[in-house]
Amino acid sequence: MLSTISTNNSITASFMQVFTTVSETQKQIENWQSNGLKIGFVPTMGALHAGHISLVKQSLEDNDRTVVSVFVNPNQFNNAADLEKYPRTFDRDSEMLRDVGVDLMFFPSVNEIYPTPDIRKFDFGDLEKVMEGEHRPGHFNGVAQVVSRLFEIVMPDNAYFGEKDFQQLAIINAMVKQLALKVKIVPCTILREANGLAMSSRNERLNTTDRENAKVIYETLKQAKEELATNGVEVVKKKAIERLNSSGFLKAEYLEISEAESLKAANKIEAGLNYIICLAVWLGDVRLIDNVRA
Ligand code: AMP
């Protein structure tokens, strides 16, 4: 952890540098790298919670320096209202990152990340045609744009991503392969509230009753996983969707049981393969995603 306080174009926080520009960030990181230090990186969209911090702690453990970006990436929002409503909590985020021992917080503007419009089109084949890719057109192209840009700036040895966004993790792995990047992608397990609700920045928009009610999401996933031992995939899917929709407060957008590598929808469970149950549900006007390995 650093004890210097930066000045130019930075927001001062003790023991952690906070940079808003690419040039300052690159300069600092190049300096660390020229001294042979290993860089860990955790990209986030802010509104940080214990789930994000678990990724940060893993990075602090594995690397000499840890960089965290906080950037709400407009290119990955296919819905303007969702982008507008996304929580932004800079003061609390920077305090959390400083307290846990992060070395550099990168907090860029949209112009800094995209000085000219990013027109790159990625092709992730079938991986981007299902689940989040199907329901949020353009979402993963925007994710790949921002993550590849952030990787160019931060040049990390290791980068940390949560299994909460399971399909995103698959897309990032595919992108790293396609672009032949040297960064190692480290998957991290999902952190949950005591009642099982997966931690998410979007939970900020739920009231106390919603948060309690939302435990049905994880309960449904766990039950579906158990039922797969004795029932067929289609029956389990149908029952799980019914359970969510009959709760009185949840509306399922999709629930898929998929092979965990290709993310292809499974017709049946075959020995020797790994599976994942993924869903997206609406709780009022808040969209939540979650998954369990099956
Ligand atoms: P976000 O700020 O939502 O873009 O998330 C930044 C990173 O934190 C992503 O890699 C997410 O998968 C990860 N993340 C978000 N929520 C959780 C959670 N509950 N447990 C573990 N990782 C998470």
C-alpha cells in the first residue's frame, strides 16, 4: 500500500491515490512495473459492497499493487433509464477502497475512456446469443469495449471478476483469448447477504421488505439444483419459473440451465459435464441476476 498523496488532476485520499486521467494512471503503473511489481486489477462500476471488496482482497493477497476502477460504462447499458438510475456513491466507494488498502483508484470520465466513440464490434459467437446477451442487446460488446480499454491502460498481471456475472466472465475469457492478452483472469465466488440474496449494487434500490422477499431468488435456484437429481431439465425449469412468478413480487425474465463452458442450454444432464443455473428477475423496476452451479 502507498503512503503518497497525489496532486494534479486527482482527488486526494490518504494512503490511496485517486486518479481521473489515463496519463497519470499509466505513469504510476509504468513506474511500478519498471520496479518489477505485480499489478492486480478489479474493474467495477462503483456503488461498492462486500462482494466487490472480496475481489479486492483477493487481488491484494496475490499482487504487489492493486488498482480498482470505478466507471459506469454507458456503452454496456442498452436501456437509458437503467444507466440513469445506476447508483453512484463516490465518497463511500473511495473510503471503502482506502480502508481495505487499495493502492490506486481510477475514476475516469466518459471522455477519458472514450475520447472518440468506440466503434469496435466483437464477435463472441453463441456465447453472446443467450441469456444476458439475448435480453440485453449490445451489452457484452460494451463490456468487451470497456474491459479491453481498461486493460490497455492498467496493463494488469491479474484481473478479478465475480462469478455473479457468470456469462460476463465467459465473455472476458473469450476476449482475452481473441486479443491474445497476457492478463490472467481470476474468477471469484459470489458473496451473498445472510438471507442468500446475491450482493449487488442494484440492491441499493430495494427497500427492506424487497430485500427480505428477494431471498426467494436463491431459494429457487437451490431448489432447482436439488430437483435436477430426480427431474428432467424442462420440468425443473418450468417449476422454478412458476415459483418465482407466483411469489407475488418477482417476475422472471429468463431462467436457464446451461452447460457451464459453452453456456448452451441443456436438454438433459450428462455425466462428466458441469452445469449452471442462471436467471434474471425483476423485483419492481429493479433487475437482478443470480446463478448456482448445478
Ligand atoms: P459491477 O460493479 O457490478 O460491474 O461488478 C464489478 C465486479 O464485481 C464484477 O466482476 C462482478 O461480477 C463482481 N461482483 C459483483 N457482485 C458480486 C458478488 N455478490 N460477489 C462477488 N463478486 C461480485
